[in-house]
Amino acid sequence: MSKVYEFSLDIKRQSPSVDVGELVMGDKDSNVLKIKLLDNKAIYPLTDKQVSVVFRKADDTTVMQSTDDEDAPITVSPTHEILCVMKTNSFSAYGQLYGEVVVRDATTVLTSQPFTFWVREPLGGDDTITSTNEFPILLQVLRDEADRKEAEAARVVAEGLRDEAERARELAEGLREAAERGREELRATLEDIFLDMTIDEGSPFEDDEVEGDEIEA
């Protein structure tokens, strides 16, 4: 699982530099350079040559990887293609990274056309936290709150209806009691009227008894 960057460099032309792409700080053993050196568009032979790739980082430090390295050395294919697995220290600074190929033999040193990478920092780090389903949880909280408010509104409406029903019951009870009092008062009035009428007309039996007494005397 690697990112392979294939490009060619001219051994005679020094500018402009070849912009290869972007690297991410911290990537390990995953950035592979496949470089061909050209001489008038022909492959430059690298047989029995020492090959180095020199990197100058954005912090102005310079590092080198070569075919003489004991750890992950540069290799050269039978078709004279340079294969370089970039070490993490070769792109450990944020910013512009410059590189060039240097070829040596017993008597000569040859430097290629330069190339460049842009090195960026990774988005994650040691303080990165594991993502969770916070948005669905937030939606659920909002739904629960909406349900709670709806239930509260329904409770308030029901409470209002209950109060209205209670007031209607109290009004009906008051009307019933008033009607009952009216009936009682009407009955008492009628009884008083009847009693007054009885007293005013007198009793026929009382008159007979008086006349009888007078005869006997």
C-alpha cells in the first residue's frame, strides 16, 4: 500500500523544477519515488554509479538517501530507473520540500534537475478523539424536547378544559341550588297564603257549636 510518484529529471536542464505532488508528514514507508534521468530525452545509464537523493526541507535542514544506505537503500533497476522509498525524516517539516538526484562514480559528480513536493501536516494527531454519532444523538434530544413541549402543551390544554368543566359544574350546582331555594320559597309562600285564607273565612263547625250552646241555655 504505497503512493508511487513517477517522474523524469533532465541532467542538463536545471530549471524549472519539477513539481511532483504533495506529501503528508508522518506517513511511513508509503511514499515511493520512481525517477528516470534523461540526457537529451534518452535514459541516462546508471551502471556502477552511486546514486543519492538529496532533500532540503522547509526548515533548511538537508538529508540524503543513497544506494549505500544500510537501512532501506535506494535501488536502481536494470532499466536504470531509480527507486527510492522516502524515509519519514526526509519530509518531516511542513512546507516546500526540494530534492535532486546526485550521481557519482570514481571521478565525476552529476546533479539532476531539481524537483519539489509540498509537505502538509496530517489532520489527525495524538489528541484526535474517536468520532461518535453526536448528530443523531442531538436530533434525538431535539425530538425528545419537542415531544416534551407538545406533551406539556397538551397537559396545559387538558388542565384548562378540566378547569372549565369544573367551573361549569359549579355553575350548574349553583343554579340547581338556586332553583331548589326558589321552590322552597314558593312552597312556603303558598302555604302562608293558604293559611291566611283559612283564618279569614273562619270554620263552619265553630259557628254551629256556638248556636247549640245558646239553645241549651
